[in-house]
Amino acid sequence: MAKVRITQTKSMIGSNKRQKETLYALGLRKVNASVEVEATPQIMGMVTKVFHLVEVKEL
């Protein structure tokens, strides 16, 4: 599987509860925090839900 780096670029203030929980599930807690994960369909689906708050780069 390919790996991706997900970086939170915007604050979760004002987001709905589902989006906040998705960011926590991805391991993102603060702005400019990054995590490296495998690009599984489940992870990419989570990224789709919060695409306006994160930036994704393939490694």
C-alpha cells in the first residue's frame, strides 16, 4: 500500500461533531499536525469527509 501524509491546515472550530471526530480518528489534534498512514479506502474516505481542513501528499 502507498503511504500518505495528512496535514491539518485549518482549525476544527466551527466544524460539526462528525468532522471533529474524524480528525481525532485520523490522529490530528492541532493545526499543522501531520500523520503518515497507509492509503487504505477507509482512510481515504475519512479524508474525503474533512477535505477542506486537511492537505494530503503521497509519499
